[in-house]
Amino acid sequence: AVVSSSGINAEYGGALIGCLVLFVNNFILVFSPNITFFLVFRFIWGVALMCAMDGIFVLMLEYTPTKYRAVVNSGYQFFWAVGYIISPLGGYFITSWKWLLVLNSGLVVIPTIILFIMPDSPGYFLVNKKNESEAKKSLNWFRSLNNHNFDIDGACLREEEGVTEERTFVQSLADFITYKEMTIQASIQAFMWFVVGFLYYGFTFTWANFSEGSIYLSYLWPALAEGVAYISMTIPLTYIGRKITLSSFYFIACASFIFAQSSSKIPGFISVEQLSCLVGSTFISAAFGSVYIYTAELAPTSHRGKIMGICHLGSQIGAVAGPQAKLLIDYWSKPGTLVLYAALAGLAGLLCLRLPDTKGVSVPDTAQEVQVRRKP
């Protein structure tokens, strides 16, 4: 599903397509006659969801000025977390899965209408579609929202003459062989996404193994910590930079998992293990929120949809593998599992230092620009 969505996003601007398919697909699932039918359309649902998530984020990034991206990214992650918290309430009050699907379709209506009105970004039309007239229409739409009077139609949006024909999907895939720096950066980012997916979902489904007493209270702490992480990460991303901030999140998480080896207990409070794991989980959540904007800013406009899809694939592999950490705790060793967590977080932090920073820098448009910009 993730691989399919990356191609759709790159070729067609998949945010609107994803929302439309989600809306229709949920109603189809309500009338599933058997499990095979349900699974087929559930796969289509997965493709559409990835198209919508990545497409909306990329569109948001390409419309947002450089200095505001960190703030907008935090808002995106925060509302994602709000939706994550609210969704179980729907399951609690609505016991029928069919009515839940109907509710989900209703919620998708709002972003679908917005995306139907909003054009794709000028950068998408210029770089991916080589269509200057559509890029000007997009700019004129945005200009009308801000009541600016400058002439868009008479402007020349191309700074230099280059390839004027639209590149095919296969040709853009071949660029990953031609431009090795883009491939190296995408590979590092995919691993970083894998680590945050593995650790984030590993903790989401194993918090009961690191706590005592009520299972609900044990999950309340990381839920609150996640909200704090998404709000507070804006300041370091804005003033320190993406690379140092993200690598620091990984390193702090690594140190926290090492300290979690202690069996000491803080009088009148939780144990050192629980506190350390909570700190580690908080910074992994912050890394999860930060890696979105960093990846989108490093990826060129011409390949952003594909690279976001590759990275999401890494995250999904981590999301599947992470919850299996409970088996490591049950049948191997809890300290050993924490050492594995620390090693993954530390390696992700080190690899992050290999990437260039993007603070205050315009996003690259082509793979050639990524090759030229290779400077820490």
C-alpha cells in the first residue's frame, strides 16, 4: 500500500485522490459480503490513506514559507495526535464497526472539499509536470487569498532553461541510480523512520510491561508525554536546526534506555526504569514528529512523493516489528530489549549527522540540486 501510494503521489498529487477513495471505500466496506472482499478493499483503503497523509503533508510543506515550516509541522503532528486520542472514544461509544466506517467517511468530507478547491503547489506543476501555466494558476489562487496585486501572468517562473518535458515515473526512478547522494540520503532517512516506527509502536503496545498498577494509567503517561513532545519540538527545530535537533532526540532516547537498566525506585514516585522509559518514549515521539519535516525538506520536489513513500515503508516495517518486542521481553530479557532500543536509537542519531541541515534553506527542486548541496 505504501509503495503504491508513493507513485500516485508523485504522478498525480495524491492527496485529493486519497481522500475521495477513503470516502467511497468506507461505504463499500460496510457492505462487505465476506472477509476476502473486506481485505481487498482494506488494502485499497491503506493505499488511499498513505496517499492522503503524505499528499497533504507535502502540499502543506510546499505552500509554507521556510521560516514557518517548523511551526506548521508541529501543528500537523499535534492534530494527528488529537485524532489518535479521540479515535478510541469513537470505538468506545459506537460499538458497531459499520457505523464507525460511516463516521470515518463523514470526517473525510471536510479535507476532501478543501483539497477539491485548493490546487496543487506551483512547485509540483513546475518541477514534476513542467507546466508553467498551471503553476501560475496555482499562484493566482494563493495570491487571491492574500489580496496581493502583483502580476503573476506576466512573470517568468523558470529561472533557467532545462528539461521542459514531463519525466515519466520510470525515468524518475532511474534517478536514484544516477544521483547517488539522493539515494544515500533517502536510505538514511528510511532507516530513521524505521527506528521511530519500531520504538514508537514498540512502546505503544508494551507499556504494560514497564509499569505497575492500572493498565490505563500506564498508557496515560506516554500519551500526555507525546502531546508535550509535539508542542515543544517547535522551538529547537526553529532555532537550532533540523539535523542537530533530530539527532539529539535520538541520542537522549538512547541514553534513557541505557539508564532504564537500573532497578532503583524513586521514593513516592515511579521506578528509575519507568521514568527512563517515559523520557525515552517522549523523545522518540519528538523524533517521530521531526523526521517528517526533515525528510520533506531534504527530498527534492521532483522525487518528494517517492521518498516520502519509501520512508513511510520503513516506518511501517518498524510499526509491524516493534510490537513484537513483547516477545523479546517475555522470552528473552527486558534489559536486553532495552539495550536493543538504545542501539537502534544511537545508530539513527549517528546516521542523522551524515545528512545536511535544512534550517532556513529552500527545498531542492531536482535531484541535481541534492547532489550539489551535499555539505554538512
